[in-house]
Amino acid sequence: MTNHAALVQGRPIPKAHVDAFLEAVPARDPETRPESLARAERQRRRWATQVVVIDELARQACEERGLETRPPLDAPRGISDGSATRPRGAGNCATSHDGAAPDHRPDTAPPAERTVADLGSIIAVALSHSPAARTLLAHLESEQHIPEAAIRDYYDRNRDRFLTPSALRRGLNPYDPAAVPADFLPYERAREDIERELRQAAARWAFFAWLDHARTGVEYAPGHEHPGDPSHPDHEHRH
């Protein structure tokens, strides 16, 4: 019997790391029947393995890029430095990494709860616990360039997002011919926020693409496969 949960580019991930993470993350959905509880715990182990693997992959990626992964002093300790803090609402199954990216703060602090609520549970928890994953995401964001034309196009196509408070109080339809320029936040004032939002979206896609590629070389020990892998009898893939 192997002592590792997975091999990440040849580096073993000890099962003890997964066990420690599980101790810090309670099950969100308690099961009452013994057979359901056993299945849920097996899936939680697979879920936790994914989170720990993402942390290891992110650490290796940061090392390759020469990025400092030490968390800020005011941030909770994460799995990259050998410990785990408890997230609110952690699940007992895994989902894909669809969803929104964390907020734009460049100091790689854990994303605010409201920004990870609609992330898949694996990515949300990895970003909440792994300084390396947050550092990598911030680095990818810094690499994104958003053309001016794309920013302007977003502003023009999403007029409802830029109504003034007065227009909102009047219940103005932003697409009504009666709407006038004074009913909208000027482009110059909206531009910075639009650019940041588009840059975050581009970074999130870059992060997901990196993760999909990085995970191709990971070898999982039996019982530590992805929760959504149909090759095991506990297979599930929920959102």
C-alpha cells in the first residue's frame, strides 16, 4: 500500500497532508445513513486531495516563475505553509472550476467570501487556503492586456450597468430611445472598473487553462481520484 495520495510531477503528496486538511474542513452536508456517510467521506477525501494537489501544482508553477509565495502577515495560514484554516461552507464533493475569479486585490490575500461563493468548491477552497494559488492567479492577472476597443465595447453593450442613481430611481429603461447621455455614468469614469473586471476574467481563464494542463501529469492513488471521475463507484459531479 502506498503512503502517498498522488504524484505531482514525480513529487509524492503524502496521505497525511490530505488527512490534515480533512481535519480542518468539516463536511457541509451531514449524512445520516451509514452507507451514505461512508460514501460521502470517500468523496471528501478525493475532494481534499484535489485541493492539496492544486496547492502543490501552484507552488511548482510559482517556483518556475520565480514568484514569492509567502503569505502576507495579516492573511490566514494556508496549506502552502503546512497548515490549513477552516473555510465557511466547504462541501463534501467536488465540482468543476466553473465560476467567477476572486477579487482584484494584488496583495494575494484570501478572496472575500462573496467573491468565492459561486466558484466550484475545489477552486474556491484552494484559493482560500493556498497562498501559492493566489500568488499565481495574481501573477496571471498582471500579465493580461485588455484592448481599449474591448473596454469600450463592454461599456456600449452593457448600458444597464452604468445608469446613474437618478436614472435608477426613475426606473429608466437604459435601452429606451428616451434615455440621454446624462442618464449614464460617463465612459471615462467607468473605464477603470471595466478594465479591471475584464482583466480578472481573462486571468481566471488563464488560471483554468493552466490548471487543466498542469493536472494532466498527476497520478492519483486508489481512493484519491477526482470525485467526478466515472471510473470509481462513488462518482458524482454536481454544481
